[in-house]
Amino acid sequence: MRKPHSLRTYIKKQYIPKGEKMKQEKKEITFIDAIEEVERTKHISKEVLIEAIESALVSAYKKNYGTSQNVRVNFDRESGEIDIFMRRDVVEEVEDELCQISLEDAREYDSRYEVGDIIEWQVRPKEFGRIAAQTAKQVVLQRIREAERGMTYDEYSQRQGELITGTVQRISGNTIFVNLGRDEEGILSASEQVPGEHYQVDQRIKVYIMDVRRTNKGPQVFLSRSHPGLVRRLFEREVPEIEDGVVVIKNIAREAGSRTKIAVYTDDENVDPVGSCVGPRGNRVQTIVDELGGEKIDIIVWSDDPAELIASVLSPAKVEQVIVSDTEKAATVVVPDYQLSLAIGKEGQNVRLAAKLCGWKIDIKSHTQYFENYDGADDADGEDIAEYPEEPSESEIVEVEE
């Protein structure tokens, strides 16, 4: 039967990379060297590792001696030397032989002992049996796994809402598993994928960290390619004015793979918020369009005036009038007859995204429908009416598509 390794030998063998072992062939590797190497390669703090080793030794002691209540572990942080002491309380009458010793017996070791003192005997870890040594190893492994899982959860929970680049590691059914680095894996479920996009193993993709959850198998990082936050982070990365806070993204409405509407705003009169997002010759927004696989992007200027905002968010359609009802947070929008289908969009997409972007309920009427049913705008009692020129300003509405 093979003799089990000691705890320190086990850590050296398991956690020091082969390259490091070769470099140190002629140099004796101390226990502290091994711990520091684990700290460097696994990114687990030295104190966590030492606590794991101390817990492992206590567990091994319990296997050999039946209790962990009367043991003290002394770990020298400098030399790596470990001392384990069995402890017993000095009492007049012994009630628990594992934790107590009579005053008479204690004075056989040292006549100076009194009731209430603690007597200690040193126990050598090498005296532990095979089962005890295996228990110690398992405790160390478990603590290292728990530390790694805790670090992964802490790291990615703090990065929730960020953009990250990963590599498609494997595909299981409709679920994509993305390697995020350091053997950490994220999950891109079918519901968070973009319709029409196809992924290949080893393909590099940008994903949005949507959620991080603790599970029995460790932390799980849930990713998204369809979340509006992905578009926000792409604009922050590509547009310096947004990253610097000069231009602010007020809201985003998205139907992934098809169309996105984004409303931007700035207090700086010398900055064109739409032009900043579009970039010279459209190169900034085109980079984002390419990353989204040709998804159309409408960029509009945010306004605190509801009528003006609603007229803008219906881009690329032209608007004649906006009749706003503040009490119901609803608006009736009048468009030229030939613009009705464009304002509504394919399967209602344009008006649906517009309503989501501005937060108002929008009812679109053609010029003919509105004036036939209402006999002119004067009949709209208690409602604000805003009229707009037939051609909107190019600086306020920009539609980008591949």
C-alpha cells in the first residue's frame, strides 16, 4: 500500500505548476513557498490558505483523538512550522476525560499547576493515521474550492451590468457557454441570444453581464447579447463624450437583432449629442452596428417637452401634430397619410419602440383619419397641441443601418 503524502508535500505536488517545479529543482521548496505559490497562481490570499490548513489539522486531530474542542494549532507565518497541542483544563474532579485533567495528575507533570490552569501536550501531525491525513487533504481542497468560488462571485457580482469579451467554449443545445478567462464560464441562454445570430466554438464575442447567482455548483454568471445594456456599454466604449459624461444616454428601447432607439442629451451648447454618437463619417455608430450584426439604430435628441420628444422618437417618420394628454400620459400623433405605415413600422415595431423609449402611450393617426374623426384639432379640449414642420431637422434625428 502506498504511503500517503504529508499535507505539506500534497500542497507542493498539487498546486505548484510544473514549470515552477523545474525552476526550483535544485532549491528546497519550503511549506511557505508552496503556500505563496498557491496564492500567486490561484489568487487566494495567504491567510485564507493558512486558515484552511489549520482547519484541516484540527479535523485530522479529531479523526485520531475523537474531539476538536481541546486542540490548539500554532502556525508560524515565517518558517511554516506547524505545532499542534492537545489541551486539558485542570479541575478538582474530572467529568470529561477528553477535555479535563485532575489537579493531582497535572501536578505529576509540574507541581506548579493549579485548578483553572490549562495543560498542553504537543502532538505531531506525522503521527496521524492515513484516514486522518486524507481528511486534512479534503478539508484543504474544500476550502480552496470555496475560496475560488467566493472570489468568482465577488468579482462578477461587482461587474454586473458591464460589457466583457469572452470566447465560445462549448454549445449545448440552445445554450452557449462562454469562457470568461481563468477557467471561469458564463452562460448565454437561448432567451438572451439575438435572433439570427449564429455562434461557433472559439468565436470571440462581446456579452453583457446580466446576473450573478450562487448555486450548489458554485457561482453562475448569466450573460446576454439581447439586453439594452449591451448597446449602452458599446456606445460608452465608442463615444468619448458619453464616457466623459458630456453626453448622457437618457433611455434605450431595443428589439434585439432588428432595431434599437436611443435617446441622448447634453447640457453643453457646443456639443451635438447625435453627431457625437454618429462620429466622423459615421464610423463610431457603424462600429456598433457591425458588432450587433447590422441591427438598425435610431439616435434622437432627448427633450423634457413630451410633444417634442414624441415627435422625435417616431423617427424616421415625419410628424405633423402631437396632441398630449398629461393626465393619461397618452398622446395622439398626426402624420401625413403617406407616412402612416412608416410611423407604425413593420408589425407595429416603430411605434412600440417609440412608446417604450419615451414612456408615453402613443396613438398614431393619418392626416385624413384625424381630421375626418375629430373635425380639426380645435375639438381636442384640455389637450396640448404641438405642430411640426414637414421636414425634421437632420441634427435631431439620425437613422443608422448597415
